[in-house]
Amino acid sequence: MSSNHYEKEFKREVFSNEQLRNQTFECCTFKNCSFINADFYGTIFEDCDFDTCDFSQAKLHEIALRNVKFVSCKMIGLTFESINPFRSKFGFEKTILDYSSFYNLALTTVTFSECSQIGCDFSGANLSKVNFKESILTDAVFNQTNLTDTDFRTAQGFRINPILNKLKGAKFVKENVLGLLLDFNIKIE
């Protein structure tokens, strides 16, 4: 595969277990593609859309995600902390991100809408002003995480210790605020 791709559409392509290193994809769309266990070292995605693609266990070391959208994708067990942060901007909608790690990342421009984020690690991340719209955060780890002005009003299943995380201005509703008290072994009736 050539190293530069501009305004291309990829449909039902299988890139599983392939080396897609140091390539550039600009203004491309990917539909129903498989990237299982693919290696994206140093690859740049700019102004790209992924729809119903499977990235499970893909290697994202030094990948650049610039204005990239993932819709209805499967992205289980990914380590986003190794991405290239320069001009990084990406969003997820109806995407499965279970057991992925966002450790120590600045994610203030990231969007999560109707995502499954079971067991995700957000330790040390800056999630200020992020909206977890209708996202499932069961067993997600928040430790030393900046959650300033973060919106959890429609999120479910989260467990956040207010002592270990910055929560100034974070938004909750009465129905889900118990996720802030679970670490204190308080009995509420």
C-alpha cells in the first residue's frame, strides 16, 4: 500500500495484522473495515471518518488523530496514551472502547457520545469539559484525573472518588451522584 492517501474511500477492507506504519490518510472514509491487531506506528489520520470498523488490539504508537471521528466502531483494549498529541482532535459516537487506556492524556477536545467505556483507564488524564453523553463507564478508573466541568449527567455506572480527582464544576444528576460516594462505604437508604 502506498504511503499517502487523499480523499479515498475504503469499504469492507481487511487490514488485520498488517503493518500500516508511517502512512498519511487525509480526508478519507473507512466503512466496515477491519484493523484487528494492525500496527499504525507513526501513521497520520487527518479529517478522516471511520464507520463500523474494528480496531481491537491495534497498536497506536505515535499515531496522529487530527479531526477524526469514529462511529459505531469496536476499539477494545487500545492504548491511546501512546498517540502523538500534536494537534490531536478526535471523537467517538456509539463506539465500544472497553478496556482501553487513556492514561495521562489531555483529552479536553475529545467527544464521547453513547459509548461503552467499561474498564477504561483515565488515570492522570485531563478530561476537563468532556461530555460523557449517555456513555457506560462501569469499572472505569478515574485516579488523579482532572474532571473539571466534565458532564456526567447522562453517563452511567461510574465510580469516582472526589478526594482523588478534580471535580470542580463537574455536572451530575441526582440519579447518578451515588457513584461519587461508593468509595466511602456509606449506607444510603
